[in-house]
Amino acid sequence: MELEYYQKTAAATIQDNPTTEEMNEVIPFLGIVREAGSVLTELKKKIRDGKFYYGFNERITDELGDVQ
């Protein structure tokens, strides 16, 4: 495949997703919610697996650090 052909073909797939000021304000909160979901997933695993869920303290520490 020739580079020029690839570049033209790839450029045709560029998505135009204009953001509004309102969206720019919401997007960071969506990221926080996603990270909070990761914390809850680790907690769910701990409740489900109990003492057999090894590494919980390290994983929950990492996930809580992501939420900050």
C-alpha cells in the first residue's frame, strides 16, 4: 500500500465531533464516574470472593488514586 493512498483513505475516516462548552464541562465528570465505577468493581470482587481475593489492598489503593 502506498503511503499517499493510506493517508487519503485514513483522512476520510476522521470524525467531526464538535464539542460545546457544556460538553467540555461534563466530560471530566464522566471520567470521575468511570473511575468510581472501578472502585466499586474492586469492592464487589472483595465481597464476592472474600479472603480469596488476593491483592485487594493494592488494587483499591490504585483505583482510589485514580479517582482523586
